[in-house]
Amino acid sequence: MSLFHLAINVTDLDESRAFYGGILGATEGRSTDTWVDYNFFGHQLTLHLGEPFKTKNTGQVAGKLVPMPHLGIILEMPEWQKMADHLTSKGIDFVLPPSRRFEGKPGDQHTMFFYDPCGNPIEIKGVEDMNTVFAA
């Protein structure tokens, strides 16, 4: 199995630690005064101090505009529902609240979009069967 690595900028490491570790439940790894590694659902996410990417709601998916670029993860439905309930209970301000799209079609999925405290957009998708992720 290959692991994905993504490094993004954040403006505040302490605030980001509270969000990625405290709210999203990512496990912190190595760090310095200017960056921190996380196990982000089995992949390596590194947060560096710096200016986050500029984003704009230009991605058109299922009749909705979503922030581009964005970071995302795909979970099986029980984990997705647990995360949706958790984020809702934490008062996360969703760009796109937990919802379903492409129902009954290839790519049938649940999704939610929100921002981290530094303005980085995150999408979490949920699927019933991981084998359908690349269905056409």
C-alpha cells in the first residue's frame, strides 16, 4: 500500500493542532517550531507555517459550487456518519453540510465541506463500498 503525503500552509500551529488533533482526531507525529506532521486517516499531512492557498468556490459538482483547491478523505459510511455527527456536535460551520449526491448512480456518495481555522477547505466523503470510488 502506498501512502499519500500532502504539505499545506497554516497561519497558526497551535490553533491547527487543536483542530486537526483535537477535532478531527489526527495523530501528531514529528514537529518543529515551523511545521507538524499528522497521521491523517492513514496518510501523512504536514502543516507548515505560511500563507494558505487562495481558494474560491469554483468546483461545480452535482449543481453545487465547492472550494477549490481542497484537501479530502474518503471514509466508509459508518466512519463518515460518526464524523458528520461529531463535527455537527462541535458546531463546525459547513460550506456544504453533510448530504448525499449522485444517489443511485456511479459515484453515489455522502459529502461535507468545511474550513480549518486557517482557511484550508476540507471535504470528507462517505461511501458504502470503497470499490465504487472510481466507478464510471
